[in-house]
Amino acid sequence: MKRFNQCFAALSATFFVLAGCSGGNPFEETTDPDEEAVIPESISFDLDSVTYNSSADTLTVRGIGVDNTPYEAVYTRAADLDRGGYQAYTSQSSPITRHSTAYYKTEGSTRASVVVTGGQFEHYFGGARYARSGSFDAPNVSDQNRIISYGGNYVGLLNVGGDGGDLKTPAAGTDPSVLPVQAAEVTGKVLVNADFTQNIVEGTVYNREITDMPLVEMRDLALAPGALDPDNGFFSGNVTIDTQNKGEYGGVFGGVNSSSVAGGLHVSDHIDEFDDEEEFGIFVLPKCGTDGDDAVCDQPGT
């Protein structure tokens, strides 16, 4: 049975923030043996696996507690919640049960997913995962072009209540104390720079905004220099603000010449307006100079 840790809620100003409940199991997202990635437990947290069904356009999510019954729950498409190319899926069995939001995206042979439940009864569940199809293929680099960049959009989910627009409508007169909230979304941009000769990855998550609270100040997240495993293309490192550690990130390179990258992160105590806040997020990015790359890649001399 899934490990469950009790945690307590915190209030900051008028925002309701719920403390996290950790877990974590070995990666089991797909059946392809080349896709197994070593994901830090702080990032996978409660999320055991996510499987995408392309014909039904659904996600099967395992490990997120009380999102539906049984342990394995099917999340359905919620296109109104799509953010920056990341597809949204949700689950809620009734107006008085927990609401869950998930985001999923693929780019080439890499993909990532993030799931966070809205709070109910002072608790929440969440986590992020990433994967690659096929083996690691390091890019060809030279002394003049040793650093490879990847740019694109970011999406995250907070243990903070959003606008609740996807919640089921309760019966008239239902006491608000029993009702769940819907997790607020965070959008932004990501730049990842990878040195495949010295095996170092670094970057930033910037232009961050809470969709339902655009006036809340969101600091950039620095992806501090982290180690890249030259044998499998996996990497991890710390997330910092003003050089102070706020969490952890990790990811995997995939495709021919590492044409894409997917990763996830988990941070906490990083938004001044809140107490006990936590955020899970993902990035799935093409390599600069390839189809679909971000405008940040359009730099002189490249």
C-alpha cells in the first residue's frame, strides 16, 4: 500500500495552501526497457506512473491517493486547462471528493507528466515524471559549439487553490468545509544549456506566473549546474533562488543527437505571499535550431 504521511495546512493572507504528503516508487511509466529513468524521489513524490492512451486521449495515473478508485485512475481530457502546448487532464468522482489535475507532453522521443490534487481535508498529493524512448545519443560537439541549448514552455502545479473552474458543482447547501479545491497552475519559460563534453547541465525557469493570480510575484528558478551522466543522458541538480536551495530538478535527453529534453522539478518555500507552498513542474523542450524551438534560440551567430 502507498505510504501516506500526514501534513498540516497553512494560511497566508487570503490564500489556502496545503502541506504535501510524500511517497515514491520505482519508475514504471511504459513497457519499453530503454525508457526507465532514475527520478529523484523528491520529484516523483506520490506519482508512481503515468500512461498515455492516444486512441482514447486519456491518462492512466497510478499512485496519486484518493484521486478516484481504485489505485489506478483514468484522467479525462480538459482542453480548457491546456497551457503552452501541455495537454491537461483531470479527475474528480463527485463534488465532495478530491480533484486532480495532470499535464502531459511529448517532444520527439522524450515526454513528461505532472499531477497534483487540489487540497481537501488539509492534505494534497502530487509528483512529476519524465521518460525517453530509445537509448541515449549524445550530440556531436566541437570546441566552438560545445554548449547545446534547449528552450520552450514550462507548466507547474501548486498546492494552492486556483479558481475552481473545473470542479463539479455540489448540491445546494453543502457545507464548504467538506469541498475540495482545484490546484492552481503556473506557466513560464525554460532555457536549458548542456555541456556534453564536461557533462554539466544548467538553466532557468523564467517569466513565471500563476494563471489564476497574475499579480502574485513569481521569482525565476535557477537550475544550478548539475551532473549529466554521459552513459545514459540522465541529469539532476538543485533549484535555487538567490543561490539558496529551494528544491531539485532532473531530466533526460532523447532522440538523434539529443534532439529533445524532458524533465521535472519540485520546489518549496519559494513564493513570498504563501506559507508552506510547494510546486511540481515539467519541461519538454526541443533543441535550439530544430523545428519548433523557442524564440529565445534566435540569437546572433547561431
